[in-house]
Amino acid sequence: MSVTRLKRKLARRRSKSARRKLSIKLLTTIPILKNVDVEAIKAEFIAAKAKL
């Protein structure tokens, strides 16, 4: 009985650690910077507003 408990505890610890690593990895990822034409985006919004 005690062996099973230890195995379950080990599995729980491993899964918790994997979750923690994944969340840290997701938080530290840096989005890819792209060259964005701000004026073109503003023009799109103005055009969309004009259609309404």
C-alpha cells in the first residue's frame, strides 16, 4: 500500500512541476516583432467606421 502512495505522490509532483515549467515558459515567451505600418491600420479603421 505504501508503495502505491509513493508512486502517486511522485506522479503528482512531476505533473505539478511540469505545469509550473510550462506556465513559466508561456509567461517568458516574447512575441515576434513584425514591421507594422501603423498608418495603414489607422486607415483600415477609418474605412470600417465609414461603412457603418
